[in-house]
Amino acid sequence: MARGELSRAYGHLIAAGDLRAASELVVRPPRDLIGRGDRSGLTQWIHALPPPARVENPSLALDLAEACFSAGWSQRAADWCD
């Protein structure tokens, strides 16, 4: 999924008040990629994430930080923790 598509879908789910679906949209893929050891796929997925400022759920932000850290993107992980 391209960055614009993921961000747009996430924004629509948040606007509709479906926080659970929004979280699943962005958390499930990295967990699957990490489980398969697909670091390249994880890196591509990270590029499609919405900006950290659009994620208001601290638990979700922490999950995303963990995914970034697992991909070796420590600065991007830190961005999710701010």
C-alpha cells in the first residue's frame, strides 16, 4: 500500500471514530512482516505510515515505534515516542 493510500485510509477510519480498525490497519502488517523476518517489506511499510502527528493513541504509537525499531530505524522509532 502506498503512503498516500495508507494515510488516507487511516484518516477515514479515525474520522469515522473506528479507532480499533485504524489501529489494526497500521499494526497488523508490521507484526506479520517481523514474524516472517521480512525486513525489506517492513522498511517499505514504514514509508507508507501516516505521520506521527496524526496518531493520537499512545499504545498505537508505541506499537509503531517498535516496528520501526525492529526495522533498524531508531530515529523514526524515536519520532513515534515524542
